[in-house]
Amino acid sequence: MIKGESFSIDLQNTDIALAFSLLCTKLSKWNISFLENMELWLRGATKKIFATKVKALDTTVQNELLSKLKSEATEEVKAQVGKIKSAVQACLMENEPLQSNDETFMPILTTNMCNLQDRVTEEIIQKLETISESHCSSTQLEKFQALLEQEQESVLQALIEKSRSTKVLFQDTELEEEFEAVWTKALSIFDFRPSKTDDITARVIGVLRENLNNRGLHKHIKKLDSIGENQTNGFQVYDEHFGYRSRLKHMFEDNNRVQRVKAQQLACSIIEEYHQFVENKCSLLADFSDSYITELLESVEKALADNSLEIRSVFEVDLKIYLCNAASHDFQELHDRFAKDRELLTCISATKSMHSAEFMYNFRKRDQCQRLAQTFTSMVFKPTVLDYVNGPLGTNIAEEILSKTQEYQSPHAIHQSLLEELIKDDNFESFLEYLTSFDNFRQRKIQETMEAHLSESTNISIWRQQRLGEIVGKISAAVSQTTEGGSGVLIDAKPLLEMVCLTLERDGDVVVEKASLNGPLFSFTTEWDCFVKYLMEFLAIMRLNLVQEFSQKVDVAQLLDSLSIQPQERLFDKVRGCDKKCPLCQAPCDEDTGHEVHKALLHRPIGMLPYDPSSVSYIGGPISMTNGNSDHNKDHQVSITCNNLHCLYPDWISSTNDQNNQKTSDYWRYVLARFNEKFAEEFERDPAKIPVEWMKLTQEDALGSLK
């Protein structure tokens, strides 16, 4: 509806009214299009703002961009409104009824369009400022959260390491204290945008004025005008600080010098306490508070009350003014430092409890994660590693000894070697053990040989470290294959740990001890990639510890206890033969396993046989071997007892090699002689040491066998 009174012309004219109505309709559409274009422009400007990385304290980039966008917005609005003005002007010129009244319509329309331009420009600028501020605040909030996470991560790592080394379970109160320290540090080092600060001098003067009024010292109020000025000199004591009577009383004491010195010392003491007071307040990481001045003034009053100097109230006023003047400067620096973006600080403070809960949750989960990773390593990985490392070690040791020594190639070789050693050692107990407990004697000698070899061998460490590297590589591969399915998400760890073990057994050809997985110990949810991180750390630590252990000198007893295959047993199996003994002289069979007819190349002489009438192998008791007439018969009878062995026992044959017989005879001749000599010596020294079966052989019988 168009009101005629709005114009100085008569709109009752139908042609003019219709033309103006059409113009207004077009103008409305142009305005809508103009506002849509400006909204589209604002979206583009918003993208530019959010594409800019705003630094915390360096707002130059932000301000420059905002100023540029404001100018562009002003020009864009002006250009858009200019187009509308041109279109309106064209309509007025094209329409005859309106053209005749151009001087009337145009000023009114121009004023409206100018108002539209001003209004839209102001709205766009306000929106730009709001968007820029929002972007700056959100960016700073993100930066603070990143800083807080960084500080938290550092503290969490330290706490995890402490928990790992001390095995201590932290309480919630301890974790809350740790977070409080992290939070305070993050706030203190974060670069907030500076905001407008107020001068605290007026606040300091207000507190001091109230104090003086309350103490009835309002007559000195004018002195407060000096607060805020720079104090070039220290506090000075004057005569006016003392009453007339006090000055008269001490006038002869070097012009009241003693009183002034004491007062100056008191003032210096109070000023020193003030400096400590300021230092303590500034270390609290909190903004200035009026209560600081109140506390300062109360401490001055207490110090003066505790002193017996005769001083006037003006001394108190001057000292308070001096200290408050200093405080206005010192605490102004503190206030400026804490004059932060209040809105952002409020927003950050509102998230403190959430971050505290996240901090405690993250520590609990990580601590549980690393503890269970350590447990899994010690209960599953380490036994598997040791079994893999030590599995073939016993066989390797036995094969190395066999490759370096000839006496373990056959039963005959070990028998001959033992006899040679008996002759070399020339020890009665060894002779006795060899004859009475040959198997034990042989096993003891094998054990001694093996222990001596282990104490000198350098290959043990090489073998163990080589196998250690192999099994650690297989474990790492099994863990890596399992990691692919559960990275970065909360997941039940037990099925994945079982999968690790199955993969290790399948691909690594390793037997894994999985008994500990049957219980509830490893049934927990965790971030699998975090658990794997700790698992690999403890695997590396375990490897380093084992490398160090393997590099040290071999503890033979400890090493043998850890071997599933005992090397001495492998050596004994190599030389034990078939365990059959000659039925006449008890000499062990020298043939390897897998034979039907037994043969002993080193039969024992008659004089070396224990006296045992109940034994089927006994051939008549101790006999003298001097009944042969020829030397050949004599030597033969001394050395050999089993010439007709095959006739008596078909599954036994005597050696037919004359050279071996001669060698056997030589061995046993010497052994027999030395045995009889030792027998006689031991019998004379301590008859109790002689076994009862050997007591049947008298010294004369034993010696007679050599005649």
C-alpha cells in the first residue's frame, strides 16, 4: 500500500501509482538478490578466515586479513547498491509517468538505498568480526588442548616408567596431584591473546585509603597522591617520625641518631619481608587480588606493634605509602601477565574435570597394558624363547665334542682311553672304581670331559645368540601379522594373543606354552596398537637381558639344567655299546649296537677279578699264575682269562687279532702290577677303605699273580 501523504505529488493518478508499484516490486527483488549475493560473499570470506592459522600472540595476520575483508565487504556492498541505483535510475527514465516526477522519487529512493548500504555494511562487518573471533578462539582452544596433551604425554610416560621400575600402584590422589601440576604448567606457558588491562594503582589506593580511615589516620589521606610515581630513593627516616618528647629525650645522643638508626633498621626489615611476600605471591600462578594489599598492610601493622620504638603514626603512614607504591608496580606486572583472554580462559577451565578424568583413565589403561604386556612376555614369550634356544644345544655340544675327540667314536675307543688315563693318573681309587663300578666310572669321565669342554668352548654363546635372534624375529613377525586387524581401537586382547601364539606355532615351527591363556588373566580390553608397543618393548628388553646373560662365562651346572637334551647322555649312548658283559671276566662288550655276537677286545686278567663264588663268571677264585712252564704260557695266563670263551658261551667270541691281544696284554700287565702295588699300600694304610669283595684277595695272592 502506497500512502499518498508520503510524497509531495498526488498518487491518486492511476498511471503514476501503478508505475511506482511496479518499481517497488522490482526494487524488492533486487534487494533480495543483493542480500543473497552478500551472503554468498560472506561464505567465501569465512573460508578465507578459517584457512588462516592464527598464532597465539601474533595477531598481525588475523588483523590484516580482517581489515582486508572489511574493506572488500564495504566495496562489495557499495558496488551491489550502485547496481541497484543504476537499475532504479534506468526504470525512472524508461517510465514516462515516473520520469516526469524523477526529482521527487529519486531522492527518496536514494536515501533508502544508502540506508540499506550502511545497514548491510555494518551487519557484514559485525559478522566478519564474530567469525574471526570464533576462529581465533577455536584455534587457541585447539592449541591449548594440543599443549595439554603434550604435557600430559610427557608426565604419563614418566609415570609409566616409574610404575614399571618400582612396581608401585599409584593412588587416585597421586594422579590428581600430577594432573594439577600439568594443568597449572600448561596454563602458565600457554600464549593467550593479550586483552586490555586495567591499572591496579587505583585499586591499591582504594585499599590503603580504607585502611587509614579505619585506623583514624584520615588526616594523611593527601599523601596518597604520590602513589604511582617512580620511587628513585629508598625509604628514609626523618625527625618528624618521632614525637617531641622522644626527640627531647634523645637530643643529646648525637642529634637523635640512635633512634633514627633503629627506626631505619625496622623499616629495612619490613621492606625485606615485603620483597619475600611479593615473590611468594608471584609464584602462585594467580592474578593480582586486592587481598594482597590488605595482607601487606596487616603485616606492617603487626611488625610495628611488636616493636617498642617511640615513633609517630606518620612513620606508619609513610612506610605503608612507600610499600603500596612499590606494590602497585610489582603487582601490575603480575596482573599484566595474567590479563588473558577471559572468555577463552573460562572455556578452558570448564574442561578441567574432563581432562583430569581422561588423564587418570589413560594412565590406568596404559599401566594395565604395560603390566600385562610384561606378564605375557615373562609367562609366554620367555619360556618359548628359552626352549627354542636351548632345544638343539645339547645335541650341538655332543656333536662338537665328538668332532674334536677320538675316544668317543666307539665303545672300544672309550675303553682304551679310560685305561690309558688310569695308567697316567696311577690312582688306586680310580682303579677300584673302574673294576667295581665301570658304568659309573665311565659316566663320570664323560661328565668331566663334557664340563671341561663347556668351560672352554666359545661356540655356546654364538649358538645361543643365533637362535635367540631367530626366535625373536619369528615372534615379531607373528605379532605384526596379528596387529593388522586391531590397530587404534579398543578390543579384547585375549583372542589376539591366542592368534599370536597360533601364528608363531604355525609359521615359526615353535612350541608355545599357552597354559596361562586359559585363565582370566589376559581377558581385558585395550588399544591393541598400544599393547603391541609395550609388548615389543618388553620383548626387546628380554632379548638384551638374554644377550647379556649369554655373553657371560658359562655356568655349566645352570646350563645343563636348562637343556632338554643332555649332551653327556648323548655321548654315553654313543659309547655304551649293548651293555652286555663278558660272563667270565665282566669286561664290557666293545661292539656297537645292532649285533648278535658280543666281543670284548680288552678282557680282564684273572688276578683282577673280584672274589664272588656265587657268580657264574667266577672261574675258581684267586689263583696263582706261575703254573705255566714257558714264558709264553706265563704271559698268556697273566693277561687273558677268556681264550675258550666261545666254547662256553656261543654268543661271545674272543678277539682273534694277535696284535690286539698283545696290546691288551701289555695294558693289563701294567694295570695289574700297579693295582697290586696300590692294593698293598692302601691295605697297610687303611684296610677299611678296601671293599669287602676285595678282602678275599690277599696281598700274597695279588702279588703272586705277577710271578
